[in-house]
Amino acid sequence: MSPKDVSSGGRSGTGPFTPARILVLVIAILSIVFIAENTGDVTVRVLIPLVTMPLYAALIAMFAAGMACGAYVFRRRPK
């Protein structure tokens, strides 16, 4: 039997609930709760113009941008 054929009997880090996935899920849930709690209007400077919008809209936009950047980085990572 070659060393590549040997597998450990434990299931640590396998399956649908790995520690990294649980951490990402917790951060996403906390982000959604934070967004839901902040609903007041804010003025945001978008390069030059000032835009008045609900804070939750700005937070959702930044959350989506962060998720897109994270997905891009992890897709581009060599295997």
C-alpha cells in the first residue's frame, strides 16, 4: 500500500461543514444582522457627487462588492 492510498479514519475538515465554511457563514449572518439594524439615511461621497441613501443600501453594496472580490480571489487561486 502506497502512502497516497492511506486515509485517516477521522472526518476533520471534510463534508459540508468545514471550520472555514462555518466561519464564513457566521460572518455573513453577522453582516446581515448589522445591515438590518442600520436603516437611517446617510450621505456618501461617491468619487465626486454626494449621494444620500439609506445606510442599509450602502452596506449591502459594500457587502456584495466584498463577496465578489473574495469569489474572484479564491477562483483565481492555483490548485
